[in-house]
Amino acid sequence: MFANTATAGAGAHSHHDDADSSHARRQMILGQSIGRGAFGTVYEAWLNGRKLAVKIVDKKKLQDSRVTLQRVYDEIRVHESLNHAHVVRFLGFREDNIVVTIHMEFCGGGDMAIELDLRQRLSDAECRFVMDQLMSAVVYLHSRGVAHRDLKLANILLDSRKNVKLADFGFAATITDSARTTICGTPNFIAPEVGLSVGLLVG
């Protein structure tokens, strides 16, 4: 069940943890996998007693797919610049010759895809609650000159109190004065008119 009132405004300031130190490496404990993408897997983890989510990106898989490491750096650059109550907090990152590890706030309530699978539907009040928080996050991103470009249920995480936390900035881009023409995101969630224009859908 979702709360009756939405939390608004910015959250705690983002900060980098001490993940680059050898001490932090010794203290990192990985738990179970809680998400998987084309190039990375997200795990629950504990660092110096603190629970967090850790996204581990395999550099070899990036090379095999011809996706550049710069795309991962761009994701980090965008995410670490954000500070809002309904955006997953960026906590830091580290890198070695094999992987890039991104540390983020842990959201214990799953995601909206899981929520709807379990419950099938939300009440009108719950829909308003979710959309209010989601739009608060999106308006904030746009005010910072950032387009998420992959909004979908699986990227709308929920904390333990069922507050919305927008996640996954792998496709995010900085908005400039020039129009963007790149087709990106998850095909099943691309707007119909865009899918038709590039042949993903048949009219």
C-alpha cells in the first residue's frame, strides 16, 4: 500500500564514498542479484556496514558489444550531478581493469513492474501518488538539462515506504539547444509514432 502523502523536494546531498580505498575493497560484501542489464548486474551489497545497491559493469562485455566505456562514464557523470528525493542517490564509483562498480542508494520496495505484477492494479489515489512523485523527478531532471530517455516500470524503483525513486541513467543525455535524433531506450516502451518512423512497428 502506498502512503497517503508524497514527499517532495530535494533529498540528502549526493556524496562519494571511500570505494577507491583498499580498506573499502576489503569491506565490500555482495549479496544477491537484484537487477540485470545488457552490460551490468545490480547487487545488494554492504560497505562498511552500510547497505547499498552496486551496479557492476563488465568491461569485456562492453568491448564485445562495441559499446564504449565512455557511455558508462556519461552515466556516472549525469547521475552524480543529481540530488532529488525521487531520484536514486548516487554514492560513488570505482574502476579497475575488469569492471566499473557504481554505488547507489538501496531501494527495498522493488520496482513498479514487480508491484503491478503482484497486485494487477493500483487505486486512483495510488496512481496519483506515484505519478506526482515521478513527475516531480522528471521535471527536476529537465530543469537540470537532463533527459532520462528510458522511462519504464522497471526503472521506477520503490523504497521501503513505497516512495518513487527514478533509476538507471544509462541512456540519459544532457539536453542542448540542438535537437536530438538518436533512437534509444527499450523498444517495447518507445512512443508509437517513433517506432513507426524507424520501422520498429508496422502501421
